[in-house]
Amino acid sequence: MTATSPPGETETAVPDRVVASHTALLAELAAADLEVDGSTRRRSEYSYDASNYRIPPLAVVFPRDADDVAATARLCHRHCVPIIARGGGTSMAGNAIGRGIVIDLSRHMRRVGALDAQRRVVTAEAGVILTELAAQVQARTDGRLTFAPDPSSASRATLGGAIGNDACGNHSVRHGRTSDHVESLDLVTADGLRLTATRTGLAATDPADAHAALRAHELSSAMRDLAARNLAILRTDLETIPRQVSGYHLAHLLPENGFDVARALVGSEGGCAIVVSATVRLVPAPTSQLLLCVGYRSIADAARDVPAILPFAPSAIEGIDGKIVTTMAARRGPDTVAGLPAGDAWLFIDLDEHSAAAQSEPDVRSVIARLRTELGEQGRMVDATVVDDLATRKSLWRVREDGAGLSARLAPDAGITAAGNGPLHESWPGWEDAAVAPERLADYLVDFEALLDEFGLTGVMYGHFGAGCMHVRITFDLRSADGRAIMREFCTAAARLVVAHGGSLSGEHGDGRARSELLPIMYSPEMLRAFDEFKRIWDRDGLLNPTAIVAPAPITADLALADVPNRPWAGSGSDSLDGFIHAVQGCIGVGRCRSSTGGVMCPSYRATRDEKDSTRGRARVLQDMVRTAPDLESGWRSADVAEALDLCLSCKACSSDCPTGVDMASYKSEFLHHHYRGRVRPASHYSLGWMPMWLPMATATAPVINRALRAEPLRRLAARLGGIDRRRAMPAFATRRQVRSHLDALPAPHTGARSDTILVVDTFTRAFRPHVATATARLLGATGEQLGCRADVCCGLTWISTGQLTRARKTLARTAELLDDGTDRPIVVPEPSCAAALHKDLPELVDSPAARRVAARVLSVAAFVPRLLDAGYEPPALPESVTLQTHCHEYATFGAGTGTSALTRLGVEVHSADGCCGVAGNFGFESGHYEVSRAVAEQALAPALRTHPDRPVVTDGFSCAMSVDHLDATDPLVNATGIHLAELLAPAPDTHGGTR
């Protein structure tokens, strides 16, 4: 296709003449005791959502309750400043960004109110996270009821956001859209009045508020008149397919629908009124759910079987293509997709007791047997697997739920090609949400794939097949003018295609900035006029989320990647921003880092609930830095980025948990490296960052230092000089005698074939836990293999975490040279953070064949244990159960279940404290981080220690052991000491220094 110049690449900016009014507004918001932040850092964080767009707001307000929202609206109305209501900021259509004041309802307005189990309704504030709402409902009804809508972003999307977009989710084939579950909405109007919309009308929230009552009457009259004048088109053009989300839901205003104002407002994208709370319906929670995974040769073959599946009354029919599965396996390991049957595309079909009842079968397995037979007769199924194991089921559903993120940056072998994208394997939203009737989905997909081919694009597909809603991320080149022109032409053609198939431009995500401009292709001029009138009835001045649905901006305006260079990151520590630009664009805003459960990221956000402390918030500030810095030096000197990164624990969990693989720890190191070049660093960068240099001296004088640090005045002085929080006790240094007694017992380094495995005694183990080194040696030698040992190398971790990359690179280059012995013998490192640094950071910082060879050989102890067990090793008597604190770096680099799987094979019941310990290397010791560090420990580790004080606590990480020691010393309910996995599994030493 040939590109043409698109209209207006940028939306009209706010005129300079109103800047003074904006300044006055911010002052009035602050004077009204509203939490408002207009800093450049905060504006960067809220310039983006999960869409392709970037629009800096004037400021962000964090209301504490509905009265704060009303007060904000009144002041913005007085100054004619737009308002954008925002929940989790996960919109893929650009619904949660805009010029003006962004109201973040997710920070404080998360309360769940009255629940009536008999009526099956609950009232909750708009900012509550969907998974938290469902969890509270289930807890308060003994697991009998739940809130049904479960979009893939449910762990961070809010109730208000689901209402704004009319979200659906994986189980929408049974439970429909959010609009099907809304009983009433508590609203704030554009001018700050409080109204309540119900299934039969509209009234003042407070009946005594005469002004609000009058407005409710005026609005009701105007809406009734609108419906009466448009009866025909409201009856024939709306609600024609299950997922017709585009436009306003005006059919609910019809007389036969009871003048349902509440449902008419669902899906209005915050453009008519601000939802502050809602009363929603609940449904019975499933009790006997099983997952049937069916493999197909193509995504169209999978779609063609949907009509045969629907009569079996499944609760979900979800589909994914092979590109997503390939990426999941590459990013998180092949075990994450091990339960999938053969195929290149898959359907995930959930069936339960309702399915059995619908088919008059005695149980769910009988339904599945009949369904498999039916699909086999259709002739398109390649293979099928029944998944009844809860862990496997959860793991496979995560592949589907992370589809948006996984498809954004795909594995190199996932089959992505597109002009302009080069080797970057990127795909983007924009046309990701169309829907057709389920029986027409296969034909639509065949035509859609032909359209992609016509434009030379590739689509990565996943979605709600049972409801006919298809999510597609496409290899658009958003950086160049020609690429943006092709995007416009393609989306226009795609809109015509889906309309030709009787479908909707949006089936779940809303129209927003991505599709509103295309609505004239789907709707008649008469319907568009009705939409416009509905918007003006509620918001006559057009202040609420302007440009969504009505009066849209061009779909190519305000694209975040417009003219951003497209260059891969060449490596850390370079003198150019070029590579760093592409690296930090990895965050696409899906917001998994804002979830409160599951995985490990982002521990600081879970502690503070502040966007600036999420991986996404930090990435957005970095993205603004690389796109707006006038020159290289000023970019690296950014105070906004330094502030955003301050509470990053460098835990690396995001590199694994983030669907797009954002590695904020590496970005932080890179930024600190440049930020402090030629400048005095914080004291902790010298005291903790240079630890490998001064630890030998500390070991030599350990008795004196240990006694000194136990004296309060000296401890406080040392803490102040070292930039360490005085509330953190420094660990005791091993004495020279202790180090010698343990290390002298280890085998000498072997460079030939005489040894089978190399043990590297890292700096932390040598200086603080030398007994762990000998325990590891006994464990590694337990099967009779020869062991070599090196205690003269360093992973450079403390220099990496403090951004002293020049020194880190020199250290790692020497380590690679010493360990590269021409063999492929495993290198086992007791400290998991050091093992992770050698496995991952070494080849990233040192570009040499030796570095890559060494990195490929490195394992943590937990990662090596399965080899010992395969060789027949049987450890001594083990406890029945343990509490396991997996080190974050091991979690991210060697796999979340590394320690768990090793212990489980040995018959030990593992209770994993899933989450960061809070110390995280230097972070927990540094001044200014203590409160957050303790709050992070409270997310998993501290409760686990209090709940089960009798269990041994496995803490391979030195930081984790320090956190346990600190909790033991400061919390009267904790009585625990960490033990390394090697100490737990190693045979006891015999009297001759061997093993027995």
C-alpha cells in the first residue's frame, strides 16, 4: 500500500492565554484541601495509559471521596478546564489521558460497602480493583458469590474503568458485559452535582439537594425526548450483537427497556458524568470448573468451531495464537506452556456444573468427553487436553491474560515481520478490539488476515472467541510519518470490513482516541447526531473526557512514538541515549506492576500505592526523559527520573513478571551511571557499592568492627557516614579465622578435567556466611563428582546496583577471564543474586565470547539441585514443611519455582512467601528507605514468619536472611533464623572433613 500524509499529527494545544487561569485553578484546588500534583514528574506518569497515545495533563488530583470529586469538578467547570476520570490507567484506546485535570480514583477510593447476599448486590467505590472486589465479595459470602466481569487486566483495572468501557472479560460468553451487572451508579456531573442513575431513571443522590433534584429532572426530560425522537434507529442499529460496545448505549433509554439510565451511561468513557461508586449484581461462584485446551492449525480454524462449542454452555471460550505462546516460553521458560496440546492456535474452554446441567450430564468430565467427540467430528481439532491441576490451569490462563503484553514485544522466533519494524518484533494496539457475531468470526478473521497481508502487516491475535470479540496487536510502524499513514489507511479499511460483517469497531475497550474518528463508518449521521446530543445533555460545555466518541481527535494525533528513534539498546554504560530510547519504550502501560497479588513486582508500589513507585510510572518518566531532553547531558541529569527511581528496589522481578520484559533494575543502573558521572555520589554508593573492595579489610579486623558496631554511638556514627539507616543493624562480619576454617577445607581450583563442577564462593558468602560455602561444597560433592572452587572472583553486583558500571564492567571482565576455562562445567554460586548477576548482567555488560560462555554455565544452588537428584542423591532427614523466601533475582533469572520444585521433589511441603523480602541488597540499608523496606516485608515474609514460627525458613539470599534477622530482632511475634538450602540438604561433615 502507498502511504499518504495523515491529517493533523497533534491535537490542538491549550492556548497560552489560559495559562494564568490554569495556575489559578491549581492554587484553588490546593486551597480546597484537595490532593493535587502538577509536578513535571507526575504529569509524565499520567501522560500515558495502555494505548498508543501521550498527552500531558495539567495536573493530577487524588480524591479521597465523592465530595472531593465534586469539589474538583466544580472548580474545573468554573475555569473551563477538561476533566479525565481515570482508574487503573489500562485503557488501550486512550480513554484515560487528556489535557486538563486527571482525577485518579484508584489511589484512595477503593472501599467496598454494603453487600446484600440475598439480593446478590454489592456497593463499591469506583477505584476498587476488580480482583479485590471479587475477593472481598467471596470472603463475605463464604465463597458463594463473586463479581463476574473479569477482563485480563482485572488485577489492576478498576470498577469505574470497567463501567466506563463496558468491560467484559474471559467469562463473558456466560456473564456478558459490565452493563449486564450494573444496578445503579452514583455520579458527579461536569459542574459538580451529585446524582444517582438507576435502572428506571435519575435522581439527586441527596434528596434534600434541590439544585441536584432540578438537574436530574431536566436531564431525564431531555433524555426521554431524545429517545422519543429516535425510536427507530435506537431499536434497529444498537445492541445487534453481544459485543456492540462502540458509541453510547442509548437503546437502554427506550420505553420497553424501562428508561434504564444506569445502563445507558455504562460505556460512556467518562464523557457524560464521573462514576464515583456503583451498586452491581453478583453471580454464583463456580465450584467444579475444568479447563479444556484445544489445539488447531490456525486461528480461523479455532474460530470456526465456536458455534459447535456454544451449546455446551461453557463459561469461557478464549483463543490465542502461536506467537504469544512462543514468546511466553522464551520469556518465562517452556514449563509455563507445557500443558498446551499440539497446535499453532488454541482455544481455552472453561466448563462447570452449569455446563453439565445444560447438557443433562452427570458431571463436567462427561460434558468434556462429549465436546471432544463433537470437535473431533468437526475435523479441525489437532489435539486436546483436559487441565484439572489448579497450578497448571492458572499458568495457562496467564498466557491468555498476558496476551496484550506478550504480543507487544515478541520473541525473535515468533514469526513477526513488518516493514519499518526491522528486528524489533513489536506490535501495537489501535485496531485491537473489533467484534462480530460469534458465528461470523471465522469468516471475518479470514478476510481480516487477507487485509493484513494486503498492507504488509502481521497481526498477533487473541480474544473472547465465544463472544466474537477479537483482540489483535499489529506491526504498525508508529515512529515514521509513512508508518502512521499506513496505520490510518489500514484502520479505515478494517472498520469498513468489520461493519460489512455486521460487527462493531469496539467490543470491549471502548472507542476513545483509537476508534472514535471512525464511528461514521459504523453509524448513520442520524445516530451520530443522537450520540452528540446525549453527550451535550450531560456535558454541555464538553469538559468531560473530550474527544472520546463525540468530537474526536484524529486517530494518528498525539502518538507517543511519533518520531522517536527506532534503535536497539547496544549495552549498558554507553555514552549515547540512542539504545536506551528503545529499551525504555518496552513499557506499554498494561499495568501488571500495579497489581496487589500474584508475582513479585512491583514491591514498592504495593507498599505505597503511588503510581510513581510502579514499574510503569518509572518507565513513563524515563520515556519522557528520552523524548524531551534537549541534549544528552540534561537528560541524564533529570531530577524527575532520579526521584522516580529512588524507591526502585532493583529486585528485577519486573524483568520476569512484566509481560513486555521491562527490566527497571537495569534501567536504574544505567541512569545512575550517567547521572552521577563527575559528581559526588550518595554515601551509600561508596559504603555499600564498594563493599567488595573493603570487605577483606573488614574480615581482617572483624572482632574489633563487630564489637564497635554493637556500641550505639559508634553504630550511629558509622550509619551516618555510610548513608545507612541507623535502625538497620549491620550484619556481623566473619572473622579471618572463620573464613580460613571454611575456605581452607574447600578443594583447590581445578582447571582441567579433574573436576566436574565449579563452586564460586561469592563476596557475600565469603564475608558473612562462609559456613554456607562448605555446606554447598558438601552438597555438590555428595554424588561423588569432583569439585573445583574459586573464591577470587566477583560478580560486581554492588557496583551494578549503584550504577557504577565502569567499575562493574572491569570486575566482570576479569571474572569472565578467570572462569572461562574452555569447558562447559556448571558454575554454582551460593548467593542467588551473585549467580543472577553472572548469568544475566555479565553478558549484557561485557560483550565478549568469554562472558557469554561463562554466563551460560552459571546456576544458583536451587537451580542445580535437580541435577543432583537426577544423579540419585538422597539428602539427610528433612523437615515436613518449610517457609521458602525465594530471592527476587533468582525468581527473575532462574525461575519463580526453582526452589519450590527442588524441595517438592524431596517430599517437603513448601510454603512460599511470594514477594520481596524488603532489604533487596543495598536498598533496605540506605537512609530514606526504611519504612518502605518494612512495608515490603509485610507483604509476604513477615506474615509467613508470624503465622508459622515453627517452620524452618529457607533464605538462600543474604538480603533475605538479613530481613529475617531484622524481623526476629524487632518483631516480638517473629522467632526465626534463615537457613540456606545447601545447609538444609547437604550431608553432615565427617570427622575427616569429608561427608557422611
